[in-house]
Amino acid sequence: MKLMVVGSGGREHALIKKLRENPAVETVYALPGNGGMEGEAVCVPVKAVDIPGLVDFACSHGIDFAVVAPDDPLVLGAVDALEEAGIPCFGPDKKAAIIEGSKVFSKELMQKYGIPTAACRVFDDMNEALAYIEEAPLPIVVKADGLALGKGVTVAFDREEARGAVIGAMQEKRFGKSGERLVIEEFLEGPEVSVLALTDGRTLVPLSSSMDHKAAWDGDKGPNTGGMGTVAPNPYYTEEIAARCMQEIFIPTIRAMAAEGRPFKGCLYFGLMLTKDGPKVIEYNCRFGDPETQVVLPLLGSDLLTLMQAVHDETLAEQAVCLKDGAAACVIMASQGYPLSYEKGFPIEIPEALHPYVIVAGAKKEGGKLLTNGGRVLGVCAQEETLEKAVETAYQRTEQIHFANACYRHDIGKRALAAKEK
Ligand code: AMP
Ligand code: GLY
């Protein structure tokens, strides 16, 4: 079979590694992929958001199945266009991808169907939003309605910061059209959990829970990033909480989407806050998380391609999905200065024996050498019987990988391990 994976980051590299476990897979094309995928995928220089380009490539190369991984092509309708051209795909269509594409949509969906989430108000007038900020309880969370490269959320601890977020989005147009409408919502407290679930619109199967580490520096300090490391499963997510989430959040969400005429097929990502009043949704993503995928897929004991095809065919209920015991950890090695400014173009040295555990995100191949080419350069993964051991192994491996200006957090999994000891 010939597969195509749309996207270029660590999530896509992790998906490609897992898809290749199926012996029927002959070739995987990555559009555009990255330099670290060599030997596992053929990288094709078509941008993920170039929808006519994706369709042309798929049709002219006899692609049997396509996986569209990033949010922007999904929200732009890449799956609709590929399916229309006769290419079976994994991923939600445009109508369903709006669950991530518009926070106003997702908040209204949750309110309408009684799915627990933070109380909020929606604004499309800046002065009204600013007036609300003056009287709202602090801290307060300001969110751009549309996609904003993961930068559209401000958790403001004082009014000045909240005003800045409103003005940045609505007057300075920091997020373009995405910030023309804002959701201003209640601050929730509690441990955060990510749950990635496969769903064909009727059946939903959660994969292992995970914990992301979004702050750039140790101790959860510093600016917000796309994620500096992950562990799975998340020890805060007990069986009891999982059962509650299934009943109060997951199933109601897919039923609500179906009832709205927007059945969701693909990977639905639930960003949850385990508050003292029970689990609540912070955000939905219409796709696999990055770097959650890097720890969740190694713990999947079933064949990923088979499950993705079942999602496409709406036969997920017939599949047995097996999750492995044990735990996984991923430490992100970034370029010093990320997520602000950083230099790139430095050679990366990875010992041969570690290749299976390294998921490459921001790197390119030049003259046969792998060079850093982004903020998050690579993820170093480990899977072991216990979380403690997985974290230890991931760090042992990290120490053997070298590039100039490399930096990483030293406390990935620390909070999860502390929770386990309680
Ligand atoms: P997002 O960019 O949507 O992933 O949000 C970034 C981060 O903001 C989340 O991972 C949370 O830590 C935080 N966040 C979002 N909404 C809330 C909320 N209502 N209360 C507290 N923290 C929040
Ligand atoms: N790791 C968070 C995300 O993928 O949105």
C-alpha cells in the first residue's frame, strides 16, 4: 500500500513510524515531511496547506490512504478535497474540524449539550470586551476564536495583561481574522490531562491519557510553547475519572457533533482540566496532539493503519483496541531561545542505536547532514514498565544526542511521578 501523511513535525514522524509497523505498507510519502524522516518516508515538497497540491500528488501517485495530521489543512477542508478526488482519508472533514477551528463554535456546542467547560462570554466588539475585563474576576482567560499557531490563549493574572490580550487580538490584529472574535472565560484550576480518542462518529475509543509540559523552562516557568515533553499515561487520570469523562464528555461530544450534522471522524483531542467540581473541557483539537502522539502511539498495541481505516469505513465498533501496560516519556530537545528567537542550521549527532527512539520535528537534510531547522528540533522517547523508568531512559538517551545551542527541560514527568506517590 502507498500511504501519504500530511504535515512536517514530530507528530507526523511518530505517526509514520507507527503506520510502518503494518507489513502491507510499502511506501509512505510525507507532505512536506522533514529531513529526519529519511529511510521511513519519502518527503515531497508540497505544503500541508496547499490543498490542490495534495490532491494532485495523491491522484498522480496512486495513494491508497491519506492521513491529514495538522489543524490548518483539516480546517481548510483537505479531507473533503481528497475524498472528493477518491482518496480515502483519516481526519475530520471541514464541517467537523470547526470543533478546533472556532472556539466560539466549540463553546456554544458545549453549552447547548451540557458538556462541562469553563463559563464564558463571546465578544466581537473590542470596547465591550474591555469593559467586561474591568469587572471580571481574576485570573481570566482570553482566547482568540480561530487558529493562532497555539498562541491565541492568554491566561491573565491582572487586568493589564487581559487588556493587552484583547487589544493585541482585536486592534493590533495579532492573529489576523482569528482574533476578530474572542472568548473570555473563567480560569479553571486542577491537573491538566490530554486524551486522544479515535472516533468514527458513532464509536469512540480513547487511547492512553497523557500529560504535556507547555512552559519552556523547568518548574513550569517561562513562555508557553507547543510542548516541551510528555508522559503517558497521566497518573491523575484514574479509572474512575476516565469513566466519568467517557459518560459526561466524550460520548456527549460525538453525539452533539452528529446531532449538529457534523459527525466527527478522526482523532479527537480532549484537553481536560480535572477541577474540584469534576473534569471540564479546556479545548478540543481536531487532530493528534504534538508531542502527545509521541508517547501515546508507542502504548497502542493494535495496528494503527487498521484502526484508521476502520474510522474511515465507520466500522470502529468491530475493532478490538489494545492498550499496552507500562509507560512512555518524550523529552523535547529545542533550540536555545525557543519559543522566541533562536538560531538554526547546526549539525545534529544522533548515535545509530538511538534512531528508533528519536522523533524529528525541526530539522533538514543538507549535504547528507541533518541540521537543526526549527524551535522544537526533536523528541527523545522511551517506553518502559514504569513511568519512573521511562523518564530515566528518555533522559539517558537525551544526553547522548548533541547539537549546538540545544536545550531541554530537566523535569519532564516530575509532577506525574509526584502524583503517583501520593
Ligand atoms: P491552548 O493554546 O488552547 O492549548 O491553551 C493553552 C493553555 O492555556 C492550556 O493548556 C491551559 O493550560 C491554559 N488554559 C486554557 N483555558 C484555560 C482555563 N479556562 N483555565 C485555566 N487555564 C486555561
Ligand atoms: N500539545 C498540544 C497540542 O497539540 O495542541
